[in-house]
Amino acid sequence: MMPFDSANALPVTLAFRLGVIALTLALSGRSRAARRVAFVGSAMASVVTGLMAADVLRAGAGVDGVLLLHQASGLALVYAVDGLSAWFLIVLSVLAVPIAVYNLGYVAHPHLSGRSVFLGVTFNVLVGAVETVFAAGDVITFLCAWELMTLATAALVVTEHEERASRRAAYLYLVMSHLGTGCLIAGFLALASASEALTFSTLLSHAPTDGSMRNVLFALFFVGFGVKAGIVPLHVWLPEAHPAAPTSISAFMSGVLIKTGIYGLVRVCAFGLGVPLLSWGVLVVVVGGLSALLGVLYALMQHDLKRLLAYHSIENIGIILLGLGAGMIGLTYGRSDVATLGVSASLYHVLNHAVFKGLLFLGAGGVVMATGTRQIERLGGLLHRMPWTGLCFLIGALAISGLPPLNGFASEWLTFQAFLFGFRGSTEPLVHLLFPIGGALLALTTALAAACFVKAFGISFLALPRSRAAAEAHESPAVMLAPQVCLAALCLGLGVFPGFVLGTLNPVVASLPGFPPPADIAGGSMAMVSGLESFDRVVPAMFGVALMGGAVVALLLTARRGATARRVPTWGCGGELTARTEYTATAFTKPLMLIFAALYRPSRQVEALTEVSPYFTREVRYRSEIEPTFERHVYEPLVRAVLRVAGGMKVLQAGSLHAYLGYVIAMVVTLVLFVWWTS
């Protein structure tokens, strides 16, 4: 039982975080004590937030209240936690607690220990801001928390401010974030002028019914929230910011921070502006498919482990949007069964992605700490030196690849069923065209993700070490391994018990405005059903049992024949296999680079170094890179155009006082004429 009423849990949690921040600052001269206070306090606060959210879902009734009230002005910051907010707060808590515990060991590393106070304080600010974003009850509270979240994230991205890449990543993140925030402010102002209110309950219930105005509002919110979610083509900040931040912060950014954009898309775009138009659902499916496919394709070409994981965040955001778009199209046509499958799959994948991507980033953090490098080509053989990290990373890799019985399979299977079931039960030509394409893109994305993590795990953890740092790597401390083991267990639990998760999601989906009574897609605690006449019941645990059974049968057959294991050298084409002759990440992905050359537009440079004769090569240097399509063909021309316009406007700022007075007089006259004309 909670020591206080759940209605007051959020204000108490935020007040507790403020106390933790103050105590951490007071211990600034003692980094070890400050580290413990900051991260243990953050974990405790996140536990309370998760318990509050679970209590809201259990009771089926939301909680609301006032966070801050200014008597003189009447300004109030209010919160309101309903089913959707509670679900995202649970996602936040599930990942924030392990990351806080992990930070006790990660931030103690000599490279970061001098920044313990900064990281502890800013991490608490960031988590508290995200909690407030999910629980905000009005526009003012939401935007204040949104901006605080943005600034705290930028500060964490630039933790290693000595590096130019970190400063550039933080600057790019701020530019893109404020572009999105500008769109959100414009959208909320338009809604507020129509409803004459700022609370979400009133604001969204009085959304304009005019078709053109609704389309404008949808576009504003889709761009505003899409920037934070990292959808294509608004994703350019994400692969820069995630690698630049400390790895534990990257885990939080990927698992939770970008989900604030998904929360906004679900809250406002899908269910806040009335019944979705068909064009909205089509746009969400198209953008989701492009994000999923391009995200995984660019991830395949990355040899920086954190950058690879960052691109997979774009891929999984695309998968989330595929399910959400299918659900929106189902609502448009009045198909509650398709809508239930799509929206449930989307929200289920929000949780699954937070768990397995957090696990993968924490594993990558252990690798970086042990070896001092993020380059996959300089790793190898880590499974023998870091067995627990390798096992947890392998579980995360299997989960993100959508293999049963892990959690990635459950939500991706539901997304497939939304497309297949929607196609079968619809007579609409557009659905018959779009849904098979969406399902095919999801299938291709899943296959490419599996290939990418064969590369990431195989090249990093198997074979022989390719550098001295990899050969001398050691296992992470227990305080860093325990969170990874917990997240790996969650990957298994969320995959084996999908019915339990879907049962928890049912009141969340039912609470969405305008959603018809959702179909029951939970077949007990371990099964999922889609409503199809055949193959409509799937038990992921049975796939795991079948795989284990096959392994047991193979072992029994081997033992029966009396075979014994022999250790022999690996075949190396007639020579001895060494680290120099092993398969590399570049070689592994070269066939895919050639297949998708039209997208990658690769370039390469080969330089042969000789001493005595050009026929006797001493060294060959090979360099290959792909073209950054969006940066080069979308954003660079845009930046050049803006700079040209800004340069042309310099003539207005001539330094003449008379000119400035003339500008003021012209503006006043224009405003007077405008008011006279409109009145």
C-alpha cells in the first residue's frame, strides 16, 4: 500500500526530486556521496511514479490536481493522469529505475566521475520534466515541462563539451527541437482561440470541425511531435545526439525521451482532433514505413555501436507509427477490431522498445567503458571477457529482431495482424493497396534488423579481439550488470505473457476519446488473438519451447551416437585465421550496400603504399562511406537559403537611428490601418 494517496503522488515525487537536487548540490565536494544521493533518490522517485500509474490503471479512474498556484496572477500548473498518461509513466519508470542504478557504476568511471554532480542533478531534472510532460493537464504546464525537458537533454548531450562533435550535436538538437516547439505553440494557440480554454480536456473536446482547419492543426502537431519522435525526415538530430551523450543518457533518450513525441501524436493527432481523416492515417503509415525501412538501412552501414543503436530507434519509431496508422485507418472506416489491433500493437511496442533498446544501450555502455571505443571494427572476442554483458546484449538483439518468445515478437506480430486482418475484412481499394505494402515494409524491416544485429553482436562479441583494448577488456561491475539482467528478464517476461500486457492495455485503449469498445485480443495471460478464423491464437512461449525442444533433441542424438567434441582451428582458406583475416563489419554489410546502392550512393578510396617497387605493396588503405542523403539534399540547401535571406536582410540593420525610427513609424501606421480595416 502506498504511504500516501495516489492523487498526491506526482507533486510529492517532484518535490522529492527537488530535495534530491538540493542535497546533491550541497555534496558537490564529495562526488561519491553526491552520486549515490542523486541516482538512488531518482530511482526511488521513479518507483513512486510507477506505483501511482499502476494504481490509476488498476482503479480505472484518473487523478488530477495542482502542481503550482500563483495567487496574484491566478496562474496554475495542473496535472491530470488518465489511462494514456499512466501507460507512458509506467514505460518511464520501467526504464528510469534501472538507468539510475546503472549510473551508480557508470558515472563512477574516471572519465565521468568529475561530472557526478552535474549528471546527477541534470538527470533528475530530465526525468522530472518527462514525468510532467506525460501528466500535464493543460497547455501551459505541458509547454513549460516540454522546454525544460529539451534544455536538460541538450545539457546532457553536451556533457563532454570539450568535443566539437558534442557541441554540434547539442546545437542541432536545440535547433530542431525549437522548430518543433514553434509548431506546437502555433497549434495550441489555434485550439485555445477556438475553445477559449487551456486545459486539455476542454481544449481537445472543442477541436474545430472545419476540414481545412483540422488539416492545418494536424500538420502542425504532426511536425511538432514528429521532431521529438525522430521520424523521417525530421530525424537528423537523433543519430548525432544519441552517440554524443553519455551512454546511460542515450538509453533514456532512446527508450523514453523520443516517446514523448509518440505520446503527443497519440494524444492530439490520433484522438484529440476528432475522428481521424483517412489522409491522416495514410500519412502516418507512409511516414512510419519510411522511418522503419530507412532507419534500419542506415543502421546497417554504421560501425559506431551507439550510432547504430540510434538509427534503430528511428526504425522502431517507424514500427510504432505503422501500428498507430493502421489503427487510425480502422477508426476512419469504423473498424473497431482493426483499430484495437493497431493501437494496442503501437502502445505495446512503446513499452517493448523502451526495454530492449535500454538494455542494448546499457550493454554498449559497458563495452565502451571496458574498451574505450565505440568502433565495432576494433572490438571482437568480448563474449569471453564480458560474458554477462554479452548474454544480455544477445537477448536484447534477439528481442529487437522480433524473434519469439521475446517481447519484440509480440508487438510486431500484432502490427502484422492489424495489416492482414484489416486487408481481409475491408472492401476499400486504398486499404487493399496500402495495407499489404505496410506489412511488406514491416517484414523487410524485421529481416534487415536481424541481419544488422548479427553484425553488431557477431563482430563485437565473437571471433578474435581486433585491438589491445578489446583483448584486455573486463566485465562491468555488478551494479551495472544488475539493471541489464533485470531488463533482459523483462524482455522475456513481456514476450511470454503478452496476454497480461494486452489486458493491462485494454482500459488504456478504452479511455481514448472517441474510441469504440475495444475488441478483446488477450487470450489469457500467455496468448494473443486477432479475430481471424484461422491462426488467430498465438502463444509465443510455445515457439520458445519448440526451439528448446529442437536443441534438446539435437543433443540427445549427438549423445546417442557417442560423438565427442573436437577443437580444431577455424578454416582460413589454407592459412591461419587471425584478427587481420577475420570477417569485418564492412565486409559483412558490403553485399547489402551494393543491393541498396541507389539509396546509399557509396563512395570509396583505395590507396596502396609501397616502398621499393609499385609491385610490392606494403600497406593498403581503404575508406568507404555513404552519402548522407537528407543532410545533403534537404537540410544543406535549406540552411544555405536561410543564410542568403539573412544576409540580404542585413541592409535593414544599417546602424542609422533615423532608419530605425522610420521602421517604427511605418509599423505603427500599418497596425492602425489594419485595425481600422478589420473593424
